[in-house]
Amino acid sequence: MPSYAEITGSIMAMALTTDQTLFILYHSNSYAANPVMLRSPKPMLMRDVFLTRSSAFYPNPLSCLYVTNGTDCVVNGIMAWVLAKPLTEALGWRHTVAVYVGAGLFSSFAYVFASQVSRTKANTPFDCSATSNGAYAGYATLSLMMRGCYIPYLKRVPIMWAGAPYLLKCTFDEYISPRVVERRRAGDIELRNWGFVGGVFFTLIYSSLFFRTRKDFSLARTFFQNLQQRAVVCK
């Protein structure tokens, strides 16, 4: 019989996969699928609620749920089972949910900040971005630290071997492809899935605060004990 950790890991992976599948199905039949419609002043559910605008003054935490193309949907669905499932089994569902939402929020902030600082980041003021890749990049960053976690159904293969290529994919999609592969035309409204650097940054902060090892705690305790002893000797 599967353990509680295995059940919660499977539920987490299933929820993430379902989220990406439902959003790509809805996106393909929505106005947001046509980037030209992002210019419209009329209210639009997918743009106004689930996307981060390049001209916004604040990030959108709900953009971590959105996915903009089939390739990202398939890759993220695989990462849900390869990364999110073992991480949930090791850390608990509360930490994995916090990492997903926090990494997505910071990715949204990173996209807004980069769009307002760099003139070449966004093509128009109407550009928008999802941040689901940034949320999964948080899991990929965490996988580099969790060397004791292994890919499900594979014998002794660390999840870092899936996390590292995912980070490389995000780097290529955001920084290499727009400059080398794509032919961007001025004035074309773009719908992206950028800002993953924010997810990486959030995960590094979160892990340093909450995922201390026993060795780290013992070293810190020894350090403060030595300080107390030194203070007593000085008196």
C-alpha cells in the first residue's frame, strides 16, 4: 500500500498536470491565443486575470497557472511527475505549493522589472507573459539541492538530471532564442512565458530559510555556544 507521502506526491503531480492541460485548452480557444487581441481595451478574462502585462506596476501571482503553448504544457506536465512528485514526497505538499506560488510570483515581478528597465525585453506595451515556467524553474532549482531525491520509476537517477536541462531550456527560450533564432518585428505584440530568473531567485531564498540540514543547525548551535563561552571568559 502506498504511503501518505507517495499519495500526496501523486495528487500534487496530477493537480499540476491538470492545471497546465486545462489552461492550454482554454487558451487555444480564447482571445488571448491571438496576440493582436491583447491590445483590445475591452475586459478579457485570460489577459486581465491570468497574465502579467509588461506595462504593469505590480506582479500577478495567478500567472503561474497559465501556459501559452503546447510545448511548455507537455514539458511542464512531465516535470510535474519527475520533479514535483518526489519533492512533495520529501518536503511535504505545503512546501511544494509555497515554492510553486512564490516562484511564479517572483517570476512575474522579474518580467515586469525587466520589461520596464530594458527597452528590448518587451516589443510593445501590450506584451504579456505567463510565469508557469518560472514556477517549475523553482522546482528545477530545488532539484539541484536535493541530491537524495530520485526520479520516480527509475533506479537511483537523481532529479537534478531533469532539473538542470529544464533550466537550460528556460534560458534558451528567454535569452537566446529571441536574439538568435527568432525574427522579432517591431510593433508585434508578443505573448511569452518568461521571468524564470525570479523563480530561481525565490527558491534560493526559500531554501536557505526553511531547508536547513541538521548539520547546519548543529554548526549554528556550536557557534552561539562558543560566543557565550567567550563572553563569560571576557567578564
